[in-house]
Amino acid sequence: MGEKYFPLDKAALEKLSQQYPTPFYFYDEKAILENIRRIKSAFSVFPSYKNHFAVKALPNPYMLKILAAEGFGADCSSYPELLLAEIAGMSGENIMFTSNETPANEYKAARKMGAVINLDDFTQIKFLERTAGLPELISLRYNPGPIKEGNAIIGKPEEAKYGLTREQIINGYSLMKDKGVKRFALHTMVASNELSVPYHIETARMLFELAVEIKNKTGVRLEFINLGGGMGIPYKPEQEGINFEKLAKGIEAAYNEIIKPAGLDPVGIRTEWGRVITGPYGWLVTRAVHKKDIYRKYIALDACMADLMRPALYGAYHHITIPGKENTPLSETYDVVGSLCENNDKFAVQRKLPKIDVAADADVNSEEAGDFVIIHDAGAHGRAMGFNYNGKLRCGEFILRKDGSIMQIRRSETVDDYFATLDILRLKDFVV
Ligand SMILES: *Cc1c(COP(=O)(O)O)cnc(C)c1O
């Protein structure tokens, strides 16, 4: 069972927010580094193990630079993500390009950077050949279909748009071999936010068995197997996080049982984890502005689902704490909401919380702001999924460096950013 923490106390937050008003995202570098070292130590049984951080989870080059220094690569799925990885100092085969329905120009960019291209469909072999040319190393994404159970976020593999069927995978490696491709890799991604260690071990086992079948049927020997992303994190305090030791040991046992006797050792093991790397070490920091008592009690924040859409999109749980009220009894039941004109703009529904003070309650002449409201586990798929609907401006990002200093790594958006793509000067000549 995990205690939910936030690295700053109320006084430090008060100080920070005087210079940089809420809302903002806040990340803890030291905790991220400790987490990475736990993962690397658990997976040290596989000498060439590498995680390609899924850039979409936290697309900020400052964070990518930290991860690159730890030996991580990147997993990109678009041209801008490739650029982010590149400016963060990642290059060549440290970058996986796991895209789908990919435009030709993005293949060209990935090829030029020497990234490992991971094809999502059988037809993409010819399309890649025609548009960017076939590189020396290619990976294929496997969709196991009905033989593997999926989970809530990603759905059942047989209903998922991703990957090649088993038959296509076999034919794909044969075709690529005939076309002169020299090096081969295999990838899958069958679940998202999955906390079950046996489930992930089973996925590895399935890929190892497929690697043997590929060798037997096509003569292709895989250089590495990429287990994809999808490691869960304990969003709820009562949940248990992934035990990386157990996971690595289980994968090692399957490797020894399947890969070694088939004479395929060594095969590299790669992952594309995003959420489990930064998720628990990032927070959306907000303040309570309004309250409202109608059929339910509402607390309204200065952030909204444009800052964090997981609750609205998946009904996802994000833990909420109030700095300075950690030990106050949970006497109230609130819906914690944002200011978007959408009724699913709720960070929490019927949540037990301490009594929250809001800015609007303060005396007329007082500058008192409301309580800080910390939304936990927002370090992955948080700021990244933000949007501008309702004219909402996305907030900035801060990092608590390992030396204790705080640095802004992205400013919040301004109205100028919102108007930047409009050609306002020509509006006066636009006759209606
Ligand atoms: C989203 C995604 C990931 C990362 O998933 P996490 O749940 O953040 O680990 C990795 N690979 C692919 C192909 C993805 O689409």
C-alpha cells in the first residue's frame, strides 16, 4: 500500500505560487531517478536491457534529457516527438519509431535519424520501401488477437487497430528477409495501466514463443524483443505498484525456458514504458477558487479537464490531497470540478475530503487565496493530453531538481499563444 506524497509543504508552495500562480505541473527529479535505478537494477539480468521512454507520456525535452543521461531511449510516434527526442540528445537506434497509419514524411524523418522503425501493418513494408527505403533493421508490431486478453484502456487485442496478425508476422519477416533487410525486432503492446505482474510475464512468454516460431518458419533470428508499454501505477492509495524484481525474474524464467533451448540466446529485451517512469512523481498543483452547494457539494479549481483529461476520458481515479490538511478528518463529500462547459469536467466525484477553503469565501478586502489542491499521479499522460477547448490555456511545468532547486521547464500559455495560429491582420479585409 502506498502513501501519497507531495514533495513541497504548504509554505514552500505558497512561496512558489507567489511568483508562478497555479495551476501548474510539478515533477520530482530525485524520485524519478530512484525509480529508474530500481528498474535498471531489476533488469540487469538482461545485459542489453533498455527502456525507450514513451515520449507521449511527458513530452518535455528537459525530462527526456534526464532520462537520456540514465541510458534510456525514446519511443516516438510522430515527427514532433522525434524532434523532441533529438534535441534532448537521443539519436539513432536509441529511438524507436512506433507509429501507426504513418505518413510518408514521418517515415523519411525517422529513417534519416536512424531510428528503429516499428511497422504496424503488413502493407507498411512495401509503403516504407517505396517512401523512405528499407533500413537494415526493422521491427514488427504483433497483435495477438483473441489469444490474449486486453484491459479497460486499450481494449481487447482483436478489437484494437494495432499490429499484424500471427500469419502476417511470419509472412512479414519472410518478405523483409527476401528484400534484403538484415536485422529484425519484434514488438507488442497489449495492455495499458496494467498492474498484474503475471499478465506482463505472460506477454513476454507469448513473444518468446513467437520468436521461436519465427525462427523455425522463416530462419529469421530476432535481435531484440520489445515488450511495449502498459505497466500500471497505483493511482489508488490502497493499490500495490509493480514489483520490478518479480517482473524481471518472471521474464528471465520464461527466457531461460523458451529462448535458450531454442538456441536464440542472446535476444535483447526492450520496453517502452512511459507511465510507470514518471507518472507517480508528477502532480497537477491547483487552488480551490469557488464552492457551490446544490444537490451536491462542489469545489471548483483553477484547473480544468483541459489540464488533465484522464478522469473525464477514462473515469480515471486521481488521488487528491490538501497541503496543510493531511491529518484533517475527511468530513466532506465533494465533486471537485473545473470551469469547462462540460459536465464531465470533474477531477473527483463524490470524494471524501477535508473541508476545503475557497478563494471566493475570503473577506472582500482580503487577498487570501483558497486551499492548494494537489492532484496526484499526473506525471504521465497529464499535461501531454491537454487541449484548448473553451479557450482554456494550458499550464506550465516545473521540476524539483535533485539539488532541491525548482526550475520552470515550460511556461504556461498566454492569450498570444492561443491567437498565434490565426492571421488576425487579414481579418479587416475579410468581407462578409
Ligand atoms: C502509449 C504507448 C506506450 C506507453 O504506454 P505507458 O502506458 O505510458 O507505459 C508505449 N508504446 C506504445 C506503442 C504506446 O502507444
